[in-house]
Amino acid sequence: MVDSRLVERIQASKRILVVTGAGVSTASGIPDFRGPGGVWTRRRPVYYDEFLASEAARVEYWDFKLETWEIYQHARPNAVHHAVVALERAGKVVALVTQNVDGLHRRAGTSPDLLVELHGTDLLVECQRCRATSDPAPHFEAFNTTRRPPSCACGGALKPATISFGQPLRTTDLERAAAAAAKADLVLALGSTLSVHPAASIPLLAAERGTPYIIVNRGATEHDDHPSVTLRLEGDVTAIVPPAVDAAFASRPPFS
């Protein structure tokens, strides 16, 4: 059943700040790495300073990333990713701020001008010395064959362009997210427990100045009891959000 309150908020808005977490990607076959059976129950995180200092740590890191890379190759954007693109095409999105590094929002068609990937992306590999970026596939193929961590032509260490444990977020990304929060007339937090900081603070930058704040997630979030929350919908985002967006634009065909 479509939630009419969500539909009405979408229809009334012109500048939506969409914030997404791992719950948006699970329907695409990407596991929640922090959940039961997730990667962090089987592996220890390699911290950024370890990665820079130790070849053994770089091997461990690339081995973990090889596992996730193989998962991402089979993943496809789902109905939530496409629903957010529909909102953008209707001129209703001020920014999409995501914690996800799988690149599915990009692949669904979200504009780079509106996309803020706070934790980076696995769709690129970046040199930690010269900051040049490149296609990950050849690097993963080489690592899988040689078990040697890839390096740049400049001699710098290569790593997927994601934010590692202990690595600071990019200031420009935080500034873009905060600027969008200042403009938003609606915040939609989708598929996130809102427990990872500073990402979890972004919705509150808007909500605490009176902007309507809607959370859709399966399971508890850290903002559930926050007084700024306007509407809390419990359940699968893929079952709740796409039908609501479709209903808001009733003249358009439903999402598949």
C-alpha cells in the first residue's frame, strides 16, 4: 500500500535532499557489510595509515576489495536507484548524499553534479601520491594474478577511491552536502541506520532548521526518537519508496 503522507511530501517539495545507506543496495545483491554475516564479521578493517606504511596491509586491503569488486560486477541498480533518478528528472532533487561506495547511483543515471559520495567510490582507483584515477578492472586482474598490490607509474600506492578507516572524508564533499542541506525543503533518509558519522549529521543540518525529515528503513535508526523527524516508515525501501514516487507522478508508468 502506498503511503499517502510520503506521496504528499514528495509532491509538495521542490528541493529534496536524499540520503542513502546500505539498505538501498541490498536489493541489488550487495550485502550490508556491517550486518550479520557481513564482511566486517569475517575481516578486520585495514586502517589508512597501515595501508600507507605496510605492503602486507596493502595486500590484505586489496584482497578484501577483490571480494567486494566481484560482488559489484553482478549488481544492478534497483527500483530505489531509479526512483531517485526520476525525482531528479522532475527537478526535485537538490542533492543525493550517499554512504554507499558501490557506484549504483552513478550507474542508474544520477547526475555527478548532484551526487555526493561521502565515502568515495569503488568505480575508480586512485593514486595516494599524485591522485591520478584509473579504471579498477586491470588493477584487480593484476592483483588476482600476482598477489602484489598495484602501484602507480609515479611510484605511489594505488587503492580504490573509497574512504578507508582512519582516512578523513573529503572536505569538498562535506561542504557540498552541507550546502544542499541548507537549501533543502525535504529530507529523505533511505536505507540507513544513521549511525555512521559524520554522514548521519547531514540530514539533521536540514531537519533542525525546520525542514520536513522522513526516514524509511528496515530496522531501528539512531534518529528514530529525534524530535525533528516528521515521518518514520518502517520496512523495505524498495517496497515503499518507488511506489510513492510513482504515485507522486501518476501520469508516468510504474517502476519495474
